[in-house]
Amino acid sequence: MIHPVRESVRSPETDARARLFAAADKLHFPTRATRALWAEVESGREFFGIEALLPSFHERLDAVLDYLPAEMPWVLLEPERLRHAAEQADEHDQAAYDARVSAGRLVFDPASFFVGAQELLGALAERPRVDIPLVDEADDIAGADAPQVEALAQGNAELAAELARARSERGEAILGVLVQRMNEHVDAGRCVVVAAGSAAHTERLEALLATYHVETAVQRTPGTPWLLDDEPAPPGVVLQAGDLARGFVLGAPSNLVVISEEEIFGTRARKRRVRRVRGPSLGDLRQLEPGAHVVHDIHGIGVYRGLTKMEVGGVPADFLLLEYSGGDRLYLPVYRMDQVKRYVADGGSAPRLDKLGGTTFLKKRQKVEREVRRFSEELLQLYAQRAALTGHAFPTPDGVFREFEASFPFSETADQLGAIETVLDDLQRPQPMDRLICGDVGFGKTEVALRAAFLAAMSGKQVAVLAPTTVLVEQHLRTFRDRMGPYPLRVESLSRFRRGDAAREVIAGLKQGGVDIVIGTHRLLSSDVRFRDLGLVIVDEEQRFGVKHKERLKSLRTQVDVLTLSATPIPRTMQMALTGLREVSVIATPPEDRLAVRTFLSRYDDQLVLEAVQRELDRGGQVFFVHNRIEDIARWAGRIAELLPRARVAVGHGQMDGRRLERVMLDFVEGNYEILVCTTIIESGLDIPRANTMFVNRADRYGLAQLYQLRGRIGRGRNRAYCYLLVPGVEALSDDARARLTVLQQFTELGSGFSIATHDLELRGAGDLLGHRQSGQIAAVGFETYARILEEAVAELKGEPISRDTDPEIKAKVAAFIPDDYVDDTGQRLELYQRLSNSARDEEGVSDVLAEIYDRYGPRPEEVDQLGLLMVVKGLAARLGATLVDVGNTRLTLTLESSTPLDPAHVTKLVSDPRSGYRLTPDMRLSRDLSEAEQDDPLGAAKKILWELLGHAAARA
């Protein structure tokens, strides 16, 4: 069985207690300690080290071989080396087991967890396989009685070396070299195939090569059946979507040259394509628990009491049960869940409940609307002033820019591409840009900044990049220089690491125009720093700068384009986005192949640190040990060094001499130290993919957002990362600290920054994030309702149309719900209901959710498909302006608003034709009789009829 979510899932048929106590007796482990351990297991809580008890939860643990067919062939690269590695793993596992037994710990022997080397090799010997030994082993197998294959392909070593030189030499175009070699091959009668990682990369290469007048044939889907034809491919250049690490050359009769994208632009992380993940919002109901406060669009603030099933007209359905003042109850059909949002506001205090069907919420909302309108008028004056300014319009990205773009060593996510395109569009407008890129830690905001900076600098403008810490400045300096090295751009830094003549030289270069891009701390905002032609300011983590620094930034914003990067939780920036004063792009899609960080809450224990660090070092990684007290940080570093005498330990904090701190950080980045004992100086922006284990000492003393930022420093590569929050004892924690740490443990999935933002808002209060003037209004109606009111007020003042969606009621005698035995977790059902409800206006969106349900839970029951169909009918009815859709067994009846897009003349024509089946009821509702065939599927017939009516409405428009 492949367990979901975590490894420590107990099998009900296994007597875990007996197995655990038997293992304890074998090791003479104290009975009292065993009972305490079993009590922890019985509590159902996840605790550090529970995976070590896995063999007690199952009769046996299956190996990968058990899941694969016996006839499946295996390819063994360097079989001798694999055998040696398997034997070394056996030795390592046995040594670790012996060490834990010596330390008096309860453990299971390695055979309980792993397949041994001999057993593995024996199993592989019985299966069909291909052995590929090292080249110098070829003589040993030459006489072996086994089929042999001769590889006739040659590598692209010469071309790859030429392209690598072109990348390293400043100013030389990579594609110029490539095109020259391509033309030589084509003239010699060969077919040149360039393998790009994806269809998007193929299109980019097509555009790049077109600037060199190279004609290409393009195959945008992976797979090359045409290469297998008997006839050789005709001479020419073909762009082929698909991953390939290195190219090759096949001589006659194939006459084929294959070049990989990595050989052209450098090593690229090849990644699998995944479906875009919808980013969470503050109103998400997936974590909603009974007793939580919610806001209904009409009835206001109530208490969620759970998801309940009821029969209406003999048909079962799911309803949200909401309780209001006086104990009144509202049963809300799940297809109308878009009317409900979580109540998010102020510091966790319980709001006053509204009266069901009363006017209290309406009056509160009207008062908030009046206040928001006054507030919006002030903001709009500032907006108008900014919009009236004339800035610099940068040119359209050219071939050189696309070359730089293609050198990005990863595949962009959908959100990242969207942010990049939006920023480039902003830069090409004459109005000054003021855009915020908001995204979770490690989601690729820096690449957006790199491309904006490159476009500005190559256009002759200077770029200033502000970062809150000297360490982050040095990180950005390395990144910018590495990416922009092949181009005629001078990139410098200005911080306390740069002093004396070096600093004066940079300042002079800025004034004279010799420095194109400068990266610095608040030192860049000093009065002695002058730019010859500043065009773009990039601010990383703006909230980390002080009031005086922000005043200086405000003066810059009236003159130049400004791009701000922030991983700060979204509530702080939401109001600026809604008011239009600042454009916001959200990157909510995680990079592919990224794994979530596993987070543990534990007391400090030498053995825990020893084992976790040793595991990281064994896989070639590095470790952060965060201790935020400079007074005794050296003592902690000494303690770590005593535990791991063979590891190289460094210390870093903000009070160190600048050059010394710079040297320590650079040495750690370059791998000269395995462990860095440091303060929170590392919390912003550092990107060290090898560092994938972190300890945070006295984690109870940190804020939620700060802990989240710290945890974001690890897990930035492909390896699983581990974060250990060390506290003196759970019983000694304050209520606030316990709440913060619980939230951080709960939200470990990628992109959970928005969920953490919600809880940070609840724990800290809206006033801290949005200002006290608005916090009272937010508390009255909840953040989501306040945000919608603010958005509508600004749109109205701008003269933009305000569209309020119709939310039709659907009456249909069909079972449309998610059965409990199909998705047994209530939270997951709530999430799926909400997503289907939010997707109702987009039939393709509903189909995507249904496809995901099938992927996650297996073949869908009929009730789920009917639910999806009901959501589509609801969306179509809303577009038609219908307030009620009554789907009977023989008739469909619609109650339409006066604003319906249907032409009254067309309705008259329909009801006048007896063959149409349409008629008007005495209360002026439009009905249509269903044919016998349609009566077999009334909901499907309703969908078809609504589409037909919408078609008539579209024709009228």
C-alpha cells in the first residue's frame, strides 16, 4: 500500500502494540518508557521519530520490486558500482542501528525497513536486464555469452564547447555560433534537430532563429516517429519539443544531427509538466471547522455548524448548516457555497452574530460602503496624480532579450510567465510602473526582476536594486553577474561590505553612467548617491525598510518605474491592489519538482541534532542552526561542533565585521562549511539549494511570518527539506506561541503562505496589517466583504462598470452531491464543493475539477457527475439573468430578471410557435416542455436549452 500524506499510517489488522512491546523486550527497553511511547501513538498525534516505529504498524513493508511485473526489463548503469553502493548502504544502516541501540533508544533492525544488498541483487539476477558497465570494463565482458550492442552515435562535444565559450565571453551572441554550425550541417545534406524542453521553449527558439533568417520546421508535441522512418530526414532545421540532456550525431545513412537546448543555453533543470494549481485565498473553506465564523453575502456573520445531509423532495443533498443570532439556522445548498466566506478580521476576537433574515448586516454594510467611498476618493486623487505623470517607455524585447530569457535554467511556471509578461508590458508604457510581485518564498520572483532589469539596462537606463540585508545584496550580486556576464553590462553592489575607495568608485560610476545595475541596502538611498539616468528601481521586501527610506522611495516613484518583490503575506498588499494605486501580480504556482518542507516541533535534544545533521551531511547537504541571541551564539556553535567533530561549523550574525561576514556567507554558499550557526540574518532571499535542514532554537520567540520566512530558506532544490522548531517544552509555551507553531506545522504544503497570511491576520489583528482606520470596518463585515466593497467603490469612482453576478436558485430532483464513502474527509468535500461552485460560470473549469476528482479518488459516482452538471446549469442560468431554474421531469421553468440579455421580441416569437414547446406562465415565467428523449436526462436537457437561449442573446448583441 502507498500511504497518503505521511508514512506513519497504522494498518488496522496489525497488532501494533504487541509488535512494539516485543521490540522493546528484545532491546531491554524500559517498560515505563515503552508505555509512554505507546500512549503517544494512541493519541493519534504526529510526533518526531514516529517513522522509526513503522515496522510495528504493518506485518511487512513492501519493496518497489513487489509492485513491478517480473517480466519488466531493468537497465543497470555500472552494475559493479551499484553493487558496491548497496553493500555500503547495508553497512551504514547497520552502523546507525548499532549507534541507536548503544544510546538506549527503541529501534527496529535494518531488515525491518530495507531490502538488503544480497536480496536485492539476487532478485535482479532473476529478471531480464541490460548491464551497461564502465568503458574500461568492456574487455572483461567482451567474451561473455550475452548480446552486445555497438553505439555508432558521436557526441556534440566540440559544438558544446564552442557554445560554452560563447556564453562565457562578454558580448558574443550564442546563437551566432549555433546558426553558423547549423548552416554548415544543412549545406552538407544533414537534418539538424534542436530538442527544446517544451512547446513554449520551441516557440521561443523559433522566434530567436527567425532573427537570424533561419527557416525551421516545428513539432510542438514530444515524440519523434518520423526519425524512425526508413528514409533519412531531408536537410533542414527542425525544432522538436522534448527533454534531452545531450545531443548526438548519426552518420550515413541517417545524416542526423541532434542538439539539446542545454548545450545551447547551459544546464537546464528538466521538469515534468503539471497542471496549474489554483492558489488559495483568504476565503477558502478547506480548513473550516465547526464553530468557525463565516460571512454570508446576504445574511451576514454566522457560525458554521458542519456539513449535513438532508432529503428534499425525496432526493438527498448536502447542505452547509449556519447558525445565526437567537439560534436561527440556515441550510445552504452546496451549489451556493460561493455566497459564503470565512470570517477573517481582527485578532481572533469573536464577532457579534447577525440576525437571520434581519437588517443588521445590511445596515453595517451600508455604513462600511459610505466610509470606504470617502477613503477611496482620497486614494483616487493620488492615483490620478500618478497616472498623469509621464515616464519612460522602454522598447519591445528584441532577440538579445529573448536570448537572455532562454538562459534561465528552469521552466517558468504559469504564474511566473504571467508576471513577467505583465511587467514587460508595464515597462513599455509611458506611465511610471508601480507593480508589486507577491509570491511565496522560492516561487521565482527574482527571475521577474532579472528580466525587467535586463530590459532596462540594455535600453541604456540605470537600474537600482534595493535589498534589506547585506547578505541578500551579495546573493543578488552573484545572481545578476552570473546571468548577465555574457552581456556588456556592469553590475556592482553598494553596502557596508563596500567601503573606502571601492564604494567611492561605485558612486562615481553611478553618477557618470559607468555602472548599469547597482544592488545595495538602504545605502543606495543616501544623499551622496546620484544616478546619471535612473530608469528602474527594484525593491526586495519593501516592508523591511524604515519610514525615512520609504519617503525617499516615494519621491523616486514619481520619476521612475518601480518593481517591488514581496513574500510577505497577502493581506498587507491586498488593499493597494484593490484600490488600483498599485498593480499586483501574484505568483501562486510552486516550481515543479519542489517538495514541501517537513516541519517538526520538538524539545532540544543532542541525539536529535546529531542524527538529523548526519542524515543531511550523508546526502551532501548543508545545515542552518538559527539562534537569535548574539550573546551566546558562539557557545551554541561550540556545542554543535562537539557533537559533530568532523563537520565544519561557521558562525554568522549582523554584528560581525562586514568583510568577515561576507567571507563566512560566501564560504557557506560555496560549500566550505557544512553547518552555519546564525541569527535571522538569513531570513530574506538567500538561495542555497544544498542547505535542506534547519533548526530554529527557541522557535516560540519568533513571529509566524518570520518563522515562515526562515523555513523558506530551505527546500529550494529537488531534495526533501526538514525544519525542526526547538522549544523548551510544549507545556511551557504561551497560548500565542502554541498557536503560531501549530499553524506552521499545519501548513507545510507548497504555496501555503496565503493560508498562513490568513492566520497571521487572525492572530495579530487587521490593524497591524492594514491600518487602524480600516480595521474597524473590516471587523464589521469581514475581510472578504470589505475587499469587495472597496473594489466596487474604486471602480465606481473611476467610471468603470460594476457587475454583480446573479446567483440563481436551482430546483432539480436529482441526487447531486459528493458521497461520504467516496470522499470521507469533510474538509476535502468542502474544498471540492467550493471549487465547483466558484467554477460554475466556466464549464471548462468545472470539467477540470471533475477530472481532478477522478484522478484523486477514482471513478466518479453518478451523484458527482450530476453535481458537476448542476454547477454548469447554474453558471449558464446566471449568464442568462435567471433567478430561479426549476428543472421538472417534464418541464423547465425560468424566472428571469428584467436585465436578462434575452430579446423580448425573440421570447414572443418562441412562445407564439406551438412547435417550440415554450410558453409564458401566468406569473410571467418562461417555461419549455421537455421531449420524451429529454425527460431521460432533465438536467442535461436544461443545459442544452440554456445554451440555445444564450446563443439567441449573443446573436442579439
